[in-house]
Amino acid sequence: MRLSLIVLCPLLASSALAGTVTAPYKRDNGTGGYEVKTPPLDTPWTYKVGTNPWPEYPRPLMERSEWKNLNGVWRYENASSLDAVNSPPVGSELAQPVLVPSCLESGLSGVQGTYMIYSWFKTSFDVPSNWTGDRVLLNFGAVDYEATVFVNGQQAGFHRGGYFAFTMDVTDHLTKNGTNELLVFVHDPTDSGDYVIPIGKQTLEQSHIFYTPCSGIWQTVWIESAPSNYATALDLDANMEGKVNITVHSEQTADVEVQVIDKKSNEVIGTHKGVSNQPCVFTVDDAPELWSPDSPTLYDVKVTMGEDEFSSYTGFKTYSKGEVNGIPRPLINGEFVFKFGTLDQGFWPDGLYTAPTVEAMRYDLEVLKKLGFNMLRKHIKVEPALFYKACDELGLMIIQDMPSLRPLQQRTLSNCTIEPILPNAAQQTEFERQLDLLITQHRSYPSISTWVIYNEGWGQVTSGSYPEIRLTDRVRSLDPNRLIDATSGWYDHGAGDFADNHHYANPQCGTPFYSIQSPPYDGRRIGFQGEFGGLGNNVSIEHLWKVQAAIDTINQTYEIDQSLTAYNYRAHLLLGELRQQVEMFSCSGGVWTQTTDVEGEVNGLLTYDRRVLRCDEGQWRGDIQALYDAAAGRSNSSMAEGRMF
């Protein structure tokens, strides 16, 4: 998404902020005084979260039976510097309550602070006496950005990377019988100083398309029981031929047994025995029902590794690239499926990076599915595991972006010259390490079809050698089963499977015309519209992010349509233009900007509070179906693979 350089007058006067949202009364329920801080905008779920957020098991691809959720009201205290990690406040009461998981800058956290760069978090927990395993594992879904973990005053581990899960074996730090103190020191520099780290759209200084940051423990924390030799990770793929490829990782090699189970009949359709740390490859007994957006069939998987047992799931599908009538196309299960979805940023006015509930998170996805989209582009953010499970269940393919390094910022040197802020060698190495984590932690989800390495050149070195060429090979080696969009938008040097154009508002998808910075269409690769649309429609103050600086940037939206009639008229024209490009040229998919409004952007299908859907549902469903029909016509197919029910 490109930031417009034209700034017009604000659409709303400052006096519009006089309207306020009154939060319902919230009593102290014995949780140390925690209450939601009234956010600049709430959602239908804001005041339903309570003090037991995200109670669901958080890691569905590797689910153990003995576990305990540590989410809830913790204690929080600001720290003064990075040196504070050397003096953990063991045995001390921290200053105020905080809800975990949440972003410290969000209303749901109960803190709603700014510049939350150094922080302490604290809670306590007991280990259930009836657990049968020898080891206790402490798991974090994600902490932004660096986490140093102490258990009973002893450092248990350190993790860097704000989007990725990590596990620590804390057994040797636990008290034998009683309560354990858990302290977490979090350092989140975002885009301060000389830091160049993966942050996506987060910034300490918000500006239209760059938003409020998320600091702290923003995904679920839990403990679980495991045997002395336990599985540390699982890689699982199942293809359209019924072949299963599964690797169970462990520190010590052990025997592995795998069962694939039909969810409908509960019958075992395939078994295999092997050893950990080596691929177990086998074919199920009967031809499976394939996973696709039209039929998102999933199968249960049961894994036993020595004394460790856990459950998982998979879908049988094959993503590939192939020529159809001489045009490079993205294929699923050997068929050209036109990929059409939204730019999905995953921000919430009450929780920022953290959706208030799983129900709220699924709501966005269900709206997209109802409108007929078969895909979404997860835009420079990584979601909790339950998001990917929901896409697997609903049949929404995912184009997964790597969160960008510090984007579109410059610095002035001592000689008064200005240069873009780009990674140095060490920062580039760290970016690549975290890119590896993105792939290895998510390559087993059936719905993920494509990886995006860079978006619009943000954090991308473009002088000398081009890193995306080498990184395309690196991603391919980690996951040969997905397609790769090396550079969505620009700067494109020929790497990856897609020739990806960004243009607002009109598409230029696989066409013989283009606009900079996107290059001309490269006929060797898949023609794709990585971003277009972006139609805006201002709404009344009760549905806006009530921050005047954001309101003042509303007119930076690519196009403002003054009524919903005009909005839907313009959308119909643009979707019709995309359909014509499918019929006439080499267009294989597109991404409409965007699922929801975000802060000062008002170009979502939904308003930021999720209370208003701008779309004429019947019109949009018809226009989207027409895209699938046009693609089917180019494939000489009798019906559209992307058809809707």
C-alpha cells in the first residue's frame, strides 16, 4: 500500500471529537483493579472479553492433552532502560494490572500506554499435581519484540522476534510443591533510534497507513506436560495424490507412529511407523477428499513419539505453478483457480494486534467467505495459530507476507544528505533468521498457498546484489510446496513465481500497460494484482478512530466516495475492469484493499469497529463470481473452480 503524497483538508472538524463512547460500568471482580481503558473506538466484543481471554487451546497443529492456560490478569510495570533486565523485581508487586494477551498500547490491556519500550510482566502459576509428564514446558504464542523470561528468579530463556512462538523447558526452575513466580522483561524498540527490525505497519509516530504499535505479550501463554524426550516441532504436508510427508522433531531420536483419521467416519485411513527427525512418507489407503476453497476438507492426525502423544490435522492439496493455454497460472490440485481476496491487516481498535476474542477474529473471515472471496493476503503481520486454523476450516487460501523491516523512513547524515533507512549486514541477517521462522512455523497449514518476502520495497536492499533472488531460493528450500511472491509491488528483479502489480484504484493485472513503480508484466511469471481498489467512504464519528491526527489524514485515502451508492458503483466498475483483464490478458488473481478500515484509513469493506459493512452483498457476490467464471472460460473449463455456494 503506497502513501499518497497529497494532503487535503481534513474531512471532520476537531469539534467532531466531542462525541464520545461511554463504556459500560465495570466492577472490580477481584482481579487487582483491572478494567478496560476506553479505546478511541470499540467493537461489539470489547466489553465481552472479561478476565479470561482466549481460553482456547492455542496450538492446534500440535495439541497435547495436559495443558494449562496462563492468560488473564497479570501485573505490569514500566522499566527505565534495557539495563533493567539485570535487576528483575523478584518477589515484588508490580505497579498495575494488565490483561494477557494484549498489546500494552490497546484499551483491552488496561494500560493503553505510549512508547512502551521497556516493560516488566508478572504472574504466578501452579503445576497440576496429576500431570503425568516428566517435563513442564512454558509456551508463548508471541511477544513483541524481545522477551527475557525468569521463573522463580532464575533466567529461563530469551527470545527475539515479535511474531513467532517459542517454548522453554522450565522444569528445573520450578518449586516442587507450590506457586511459581513468572517474570517477563520485554524490550520493544519498534522504529526508535537506529533499530531496523521486522515491524510491519507499526510505528511510534502514526501517519495514515502506519499505525499504533503493539508491545508486550500479545498472544496466549500456556504450560503443558511432556515426557523427558518430547517432540519439539512438527512438519506436515499432504498432497492431492494422498501422500503424507510428516517429520516429528525431537532432541533424541525416538520411534514415531502416525495415524490419519477421517473426521466424518472416525476411521483410520492411513498409518505409518518411522523415527523422529526423519521424514515419514506414506500414502493413505483410499483416495482422500481434497482440500480446496470450495471443499475445505480436513483430516485428523494422531502422532505418538515414544511417550509423547499429540493431535494435529491436515488437508490434502497441492499448490503449484503451471501453464494453462500458454499462460502461467497458480494451480491448486492441478486446476487453475483464480485467487481473489482482500488485503487483511489484522488490526483492531480495542486490541490492535490482538483480536478481542476468537469469535471476533473469525467474524472478519466469515464476512469475506460470505461475499465470495476465496483468499486473503495477510499483510505484513503474522496471526495467532487459531487464525490459520479458521482459514483451513473455512476454505480461505492465504498469501502470507513476511513483516516488513522499518518502512519508508529516512535519516539525515552528518553531511546533511538524506538516505533511506535500510538494514545493515547484521540487521539483514536477523531479518532472514526471522523469515526462516515464518516459514518453518507455518508451512504445515493447508490454507497457506504463497509466501511474500518483500512488500513495495520496504526494508529491501536494492543496490548491489538483490537479496530477494537469494531469499527466494532459501524460502523454496524450506518449503517446496508453496508459491513465492518475492516482491509484491516493487522493486521487482525477476525473482519468484509472480509478476505482482500494485496500482490504485484501477487494476493492471497481467496487462500490456503499467505504472511505476511496478514494472511491465513479465510473461514468464504469474500475472497478479497484489493491491488495487482502496475505495474510501467516510462515516459518522461513532465509527471512526477518535484520534484527531488520524481523522486529519482521512483525505489521504486513495479515493473518497461520498455515499455508499457511489462506493458500490465504483467497486462494480473496478471489479468489472479486473474481469475484463482476466478475459483479455494474463490476470490470475487480485487483492482488494482492504478488509477493514484501520485508524485513519476508511477504505475497508467493514468499518474499523466492524459495525458497518459498506458492500452491497448481492452485487459483490455477483461481481466476484464473474471473476471466477471468466477465469474458468480461459481454462476451457465447464465451471469455475472458485465458484461460491
